[in-house]
Amino acid sequence: NKGSLEQVVEILEDLLAESATGVVVAAIKACHHHSLPCDVVVELRKAFHLPDKDSSQFFRCLMSMTTYDVLLEKMEASKKPTQSGKPRRDRFEATLTGSLLLQALFSLGKIKELEEGVCGLSEDHIVYLCTNPQSSHAIQAFLTSLTIPDSAKHRFIKTAVYVMDKLAVTAPGSHIVEAAWRSADMDIKSSIAQVLVEKEQAVKDSKYGAIIWRNCHLKQFKTGGVKAVEDSERRKKRKVDQFLDL
């Protein structure tokens, strides 16, 4: 019942400390069912020590399962050069637990703090998160969520488009490319296609990339541009509709 659920939500920090991820994920999903998303977000922010006025690192704290203060220390340390004088890379840590939490949260709908975290990722972080077998599921959940607005998805894709060729040739990344393609408008699809066509040989040489080449109608794009892609997708949808009507 709702009363018991609210009691569970109030002790999320303790549950996470005890590695009771399954219970937390179940609570998040139950809150979605009972239309209680705000309480979960508030308690998770408390659990990760996020200040009221800073939501920019909420996504990163969850994905890395790191509290806000510790995360800032790590980010500050990454700015210091190595002993050889070379700059350090700001490495994004991904955890299975964090990915599971984010997948559940993205089913809640419009959670601005998390959307901003995803849309603010750098190209390097996108490649890492989208080709990591654990974290890629969270990004895929973001792109396929029926309750997250297309405007947020498009912001993410417009940055990710520049590394689509790197994603397309990996198993986890290829799923992200397909999810991005399905979420994109025709202008963004054109940008994705241009990047992939420029790397045609590398994409087609990969078994994952070859599937992307087919499913994203890149052969048609190469010969007839975005109009040919539209026509090909329209024909494919018509065939599916005809099959479903049988």
C-alpha cells in the first residue's frame, strides 16, 4: 500500500548503503505506479548529498554511485596534471547499480535534473557510457522512454551524432544508434546518416554496423538523400501495418 511504500522511500539512503538495489528499484517502479515520483527524487537527492541549488551532477552521482561531495573531489583531482605534465582525462565511472536506478527513474517521466545530466555529457563520456554493457542500458532507457520529451532526447542526440560511427560498431553502442534513430526527426537522421556514410567501410565491416546500415536505410540515403530514407521508412511501415492487419 501507499503507506508502506512511503516508509520505504524515506529510508532509501539506508537501503542503498546495504546494497539493497533491488528493493530501491522496486520502490521507484511502485512510486511510478502510484504516481509518487517526487518523493523518490527528493530522497535520492538526500542520499547522494546533492545541495538544493545544484542538480547538474545528479545523473553522474547516480551512475557512479558516488555522493556529491566525493564526486566533486574526484572531478577536481582530474584537473591536476600528471607527473609527466600531461592533462588527466575526466573519467566517468559507471556502475551496474547506478544504471539500474537510472533505468527505473527514466520510466517516471520528466525529471529535469536527470535530463540535464544526460544532455550535458561530453562526446568522450557518451562513447564510454554508450559502449559500456552496463551503462548503455540507462542511455537506451532514456532514448526509448515514452514519458521523456523528444526535445530532451534531441539535445542528447545532437551531441552524440558526432560519435555515432564509434557507437555503431559495438554491440551496446549499436542499440543506442538505433534508439537515437527512432527518436530523431528527419534533420537529425540526416546528420546521423552523413556521419555513418563517411565511415561506410568501417561500419559495414562490423557485424553490428552492418545491421545499422540496413536498419537506418543508409544505402538509400547514400543514393537519394533524406527523401529516399523517408520513402524507405514509409514503405517499411506500410508492410508492417499490412502484416498486422492479417
